[in-house]
Amino acid sequence: GVVPSSFRILRQVLDRLEDSSTGRLLPGAFHCDIPGDRITQARATADILGEAVWNRFTWACGADGGFALPTTTDNVEALLNRTWRPTLSVTGVDGMPPVSNAGNVLRPYTAFKLSLRLPPLVDGNEAAQALKTLLEDNAPYNAKVTFHPDGRVGQWGATGWNAPSLSSWLEESLNAASNAHFGAPCGYIGQGGTIPLMNVLEKGFPKAQMMVCGVLGPKSNAHGPNEFLHLPYGKKLTAAVAQVIAAMP
């Protein structure tokens, strides 16, 4: 047709951001080098969890009666993808009627809500500025493309937090407590780094060691309407935290 679809324009603009065949984010500004100790921790955690890293999710039915597949079945890569590599998700759409009301006409606009998860060593504000430029400049067909970031005035996006390296006493205490109460060494998931309090705490106490852990336990459905506390796990974790605090020099 003569008039380009607003959806096609938006799709072309997003092609600047993401390789749709792999999900890899294209701009180098959204990536960072993964610290060596984080890779080592991911390998150790992958050895503990095995395929539970990815097969614990409820996969939808796929083609030929099978199930949909994850982006990778490499357990280490799955952990690193969730924490140290940027990911784009479209979380909302405006300008599109429901299928039942869709007519054979061009729509005047298409709007997407984008969620861009960044590695913790990438500055969220700088990334949002780069994203705005990437999406708006030189739009196809000279179309008007606008990007409105979330966040307070002068500060767009949230910056993650990378915990300081563990001192030897803390690493040894964590493993000792984990072995004592869970029968296995401590594992590191690397999630939750965007909790705003953590950056504030580290700036206020730059020499402090940080122990950040979750209390929910197996199948606790965090952030869901049926979230609950797994009491046996909570008791063990409380005992482990107490043991680590008692070992503090």
C-alpha cells in the first residue's frame, strides 16, 4: 500500500534494538563485561540446580503436542541470561482493538510499553537516554516516533546493584551455614539487584559486606496473589543467617 502501517514502522524501529531471531540486544551500550566471579558462581549454582534452572517454569503447549521451549537449555547460560544480559519485553500495547472488533482499516498509531532489563553494571539513566535516541532518530518514512521514559525528572530508569566481592570469612561462613542447615554449599542466583535500598546502603557503608537472600522458599509464588511463606525453609534460613552473624569477626 501507499500508506505504511504504524505497526510496521514500530517493528522496524525495534529491529534497531533487538535481534528478533535470538532476543539479543544489539547496542553495545546495554551490555557489560560479566565479572569472572559471577560466571564462577553461575556455574556452581547451575551444578546444584541442574535443569531446574529452566524446566521449573510451566511451559505452554507447543506444536505437535509438545511444549514450548526456553531460549536456551544450557543451565549456566540460562542463569547468566537472567542476570547479566539485557532483555527486552513488550508489556503493553495501545492503538490496537481486540480481534473481535478489528476492522479492515489502517490504525492511526501504535504504542508499545517496553521493559528493558539491564545488567547491574550498566547505568539505567544513560541507557534510557541512548534508547530514546535509538528509537526516535531517523524514523522510517519520516514518521513521528516518540519515546517517553518512566522515572523522575532528570533520572530515567533504574540502575542495578552488583554486590561487593565476598571476604574470605563471609564466604566460608555462608558455606558452613548452608551445609549445616541445608546439606549443601551456598549457591548464588544474582537476582534482586534493582532493589533501590541496596545501592543506598553500599554508598552509605562502602566497606560493608552484604548478605542478601530470599525467605520465601519452594513454590512460594513470590509477588503472586497466592504468595505464601514456606515455614520449614524460613526456619532453616533464619538459623543460617544467625550462624553467619555469629561468625562475624
